[in-house]
Amino acid sequence: MVGHYTNPLDLLDGGFAGTSNLAFYTTNGTRDVENHDVPPDVEVEYELQAVRAGHDPQLE
């Protein structure tokens, strides 16, 4: 996870630009928040026919 600093007055149209200026590290000096998945609690089979028919197997 990388934090960022934003300044809401950066752009003329009221938008803003963000720049990264923080990072989160473990006690041994490595990044551990990004670039790995969280394992699911329940694995759901993704069935293309069910999704095309309007069903959402994850919610059902």
C-alpha cells in the first residue's frame, strides 16, 4: 500500500494530481501489504452460463 499526497488546488478545473510519498513496511524492512492476494473464505466456481443468464454465483 502506497500512500499519497494530494493538493486539491493543483489543476485549473478543480481536479487534483496525486504523488506517492509514503510506503508501509514490516519490521524486517520489506513491503508486505501489496502484490499478494488475500485467500478467499469460500471458493466459488465461476460458471459462464450462469453469469450470462443473469446469476451471480458469488452472491447466491
